[in-house]
Amino acid sequence: MSDQMTDAYAGSGADQSLHGHVLNASGGDWDDVAAEASALHEERIVVNMGPQHPSTHGVLRLILELDGETVTEARAGIGYLHTGIEKNMEFRTWVQGVTFCTRMDYLSPMFQETAYCLAVEKLLGVTEQVPERATIIRVLMMELTRISSHMVAMATGGMEMGATTVMTVGFREREKVLAVIEMITGLRMNNAYIRPGGVAQDLPPGAIDRIRDMIPSLRVGLRDLERLLNENPVLRGRTVDVGYLDLTGCIALGVTGPVLRATGLPHDLRKLTPYCGYETYDFEVMTRDTCDAYGRLRIRIDEMFESLSIIEQAADRLQSTPGPVMVDDKKIAWPAQLAIGSDGMGNSLDHIKNIMGTSMEALIHHFKLVTEGFRVPAGQVYVAVESPKGELGVHLVSDGGTRPYRAHFRDPSFNNLQAVAAMCEGGQIADVIVAVASIDPVMGGVDR
């Protein structure tokens, strides 16, 4: 627009030329689509599915152009759950960053914590100093979380198709996993349990026995879901050849996780670029070659059985691997011995007495570590892990200070949501729900 254009919101007599260009924005994509349909005199319908629709995995807005029951155009509108997590991390210490990134994909918090901490440790140069016991605990917690996340994907997907029994069974089995996670970390989600240098604290007494007791029961529950779903003719009718996306489409869009493995490509970072010692565990990468919603469902079920196998191996290793769960370097190691008190969870009184009673120097050092944080050498790093949805990457930049200069996450849900148009256009309205459910997006990770 012209420099002399009058701004409706400027004061009377304001000299517009002093303030450069004035831009007035109005309307939006909805107005454009509706106006185009009207101008072409076509009988098209443009509908909003969301952002409040219960079948869109959170506050996702789908803009659908319909020709009868057929979807001719599908677009995803995001940003309704934007929380500014990445920007907020620039104003917190490196350790405090864990409490932010754990809230992104709120169904798989352990993966965000692990990826972030692996990146911080790489910048610090202490990757090899992380105790083996802490690394095994990280694997244990990630695989428990993988099962929990897949359970929600299946439960909500079943509910969206009208199968409430799938929902009740799925959430029933997930509760068994969350009970173990809560016992170990004190929280069911947003745990902030994995810290730079290790984990917040060791497993509580009885944790291994609790895990061993849970595994057979969970395996039975998974068998129940298999019998309920795998050869169910109604489910197969709703999912086979629905949400089709082949390998070429996945590669072009940067899609990873079960959606990619459903094309037959065994792409799993735990095998391709191992981290946390995954190369020493015995497990298989599950694939299908159907490229559809049904194949993604079967992959998630198969992966949960593989995760149970990894959990059993981790439990065996923890019994034979004593030792610390945090690096030895007192300039990095956040001292923690958590306990539940009348004011919530925090360091136990005995631990506080130990810190305050050791020496004045120890107390001062602890105070500086908690309030100021440790410094990370200048540099940048990218680390990726295999989350339940696909490749979860973190790019950290340090300027040598006590907080990140920049933290950016490659959340798989964000990339995978690009496939909505390819999966839905040309299909039926009812199939949109199935296709989006098979992607399993979580909007907290998409919007960050």
C-alpha cells in the first residue's frame, strides 16, 4: 500500500509517512475459498472440522472442501495450542529446559526429555561419562512411554470409529504403565525425570518387581486388543486402503514412524543410528507393506510387544548393574533425592541436611548450580531419537552461557501432518477421521 494510506487505528492527524508502510489484513483462507466457490458457481461445500471437534486429536482444524461425501481438498490449520516452549527455553537454565520440552508431546514426555538431555550432554562432552545404570533407566522409561503412547493412539482411534470397547481396553492397559511411571518419577506425565548427566533419582525399592509383575498382565491385555481388532471385519472395512500413502509420498513429505514403516521400509533410529545402547538390545523393527491405516494399526500393536521385550531386558540389566545415576562432575550433576512431602514432591529432608551439613563450600556450590546453572561450551548440535510417532530431533545452540541460545525441536507430528491432504483427498468424509487417527498427531508437539 501507499505510504500515505490512512491507518484506521492511527490517531487523528497522524502522519502516516513517518511510519513506513501501513498494512491492513482482513479475511483469511476461509473467505478466499468461499469466494472462489461462489464465483465459479459450483455446488461445493467448505466445512470446518475442528478446532473443537473431538475426533481431531486435540485442537486441530481441518478445512475440507466437499463434493457430496467426497473430500476434494483437505488442509490442516494448526497453531491453536501454541505455548511458546522453544522461546521460553531461551530464558531458563539448561536443566530447567527439561520441564518445558517434556510438555510438548504430552503423550511421550520421556522421548523429548531424552533427546534434549542427549544433546546437552553432547555439547558438554560428557556423553561417555553418563553412568550405565542411568542409560538403562532411560531405555526402560522410553519403552514404557512408547507403549503408553501407542495405547492412546489405538484407544482414541477406536473411539473415533465408534468402538468404545477398544477405548476402554486401551486406557485400562495404559493405566498399568502409568502406575509404574508414577511410582518411579512421582508423576504420570510431564515428568522432568531425565536430566542432563543422568536421571533425577534411582529407581525406588520394589520398582523392578513391580515391572516384572506388570509385564504378563500387560501382555494379556495386548492379546485382548489383537483379538478385538486384527481380523475384525468391521475394523478392516474402515481401515484397509484408507489413508493410503506410499513410500514415495512419505519420503517427499519427511514422514517417519509407523506411517513410514507401513510402506515396508524398516526405518528406525534405534537400529540405524543407535543411542542409549539400543544396539545391545534384542528387538525387531516392525514393518508392513499395506501403506494404509490398517497397516499402521498392526505396526503399533507389534511394536508394543517388542517394547515389552526391551523392558524385560532392561529390568534384567538393572538388577546386575548397580551404581550412580548421575555423572560424577559436581559442576553438572544436579543433586536430587526426591520424596513426597506435605508441600508436594521435592528433595528429601535427609538429602537437604546432607547438602547443608557437608561444608560451606558444598552449600555455596549447590546454591549456584540450582540458581545460576552450569555453563555449556559454545557450539551447536542435532540429536534425534525414535519416538512413538517417528523421528524426534532437537537442535541446540549454545553461546557459552547458562541457558540455550536457541532450542528447536523437529517434532514428528508436525511433519507427519503434512500428509493429511495426500491421505484424505479423493476419499470420504468418514475416512478423514481414520486417516488422521492413523497419523496419531499430538498438537502439543505440533504447535510447541
